[in-house]
Amino acid sequence: MDITQLILDEHAEQRKLFSQIEQIDRSDKAALGAIWNRLKSLLDSHAEAEERFFYPRLMEIGTGGGDADSAAEETEDAIEDHNDIRDTGEAVDQHPIGSDEWFEAINKCNEANSDHMAEEERQGLTDFRRHASLEERHALAVRFAQFEAEHRMGVKPVDKDPKAYVKEHAPN
């Protein structure tokens, strides 16, 4: 098991669920609502698990992957993205399922999430694979998977201050 692969696998699951929503008739509110609830739970628990297990360690060992100058830059941007995903996800729930406004909110959440995943795959995951041993990636994967299994119904979405998060987790 490898935390970077778990994250990639969940990214694929998130893409799949957004795609399923796009393919369901707008009048099938039960199906739309059920899939959205699953996706929202996954988005929230995934972000929280990354913030608890992945990004703190990336801050300690990373140097910047892809087009990022540093692990701190990667992390601050990811926390900002997570806040945007949480906020756009919460906005979906402000509209009647299947309405035009609901689908517009779904699209905004999908866009925020897609942008984040692409950047994370190009930066943070690359950086982590370059600097973490297979043993460490396994150990973190176990903790990550356990957290998500224990929170499969989601977590309370709470935005975090990106600069404060980076300062709190920066190596001494």
C-alpha cells in the first residue's frame, strides 16, 4: 500500500462520481442525491485525511515537485484548494437537487476539484514519491485508509487558514 497511490485511486473515484452525476437524468433526484452524498462525503474525508497525514509529512521532506518552488508552496495552495472544494461542495446543498442551480454548483465543485487534483498529481505527489521511502509511504497509507474507513460518512467540513496551516506544519 502506498499513500500516493491511495490518493490517486481516490482521485479516480471522485472523477467517476462526477461523471455519473453528469449522466443521470435531472428528474432522477433520488439517484442524483445519493451519488452526490457519497461524493461529498468522499471529498470532505479525503481532504481531511490529506491534511492530517500527507501534507504535514510533505512539509518535512519535500522540496517542490513539478512547477512548485517548495513543499510549503504546494501545501499552502492545496489547503486553499481544499477550502474552495469544501465551499463549492457546501454551495451544492443550497439548491434543490436536479435544478439548474444545483447542476451549476456541481460544475463549480467539479472544476475546483479537478484543478486541485491535477496540480496535486503534478506537484505534491511527485515530490512525495521522490523523498519518502516505500516503508513510510506504506505506513502513512495505513493511517490514511483507517481514517477514511472510520469516516466513510464524511467529516464536518471546516476551512483552514492556509498560511497558519503551513506555519504550524513547517519543519523547525
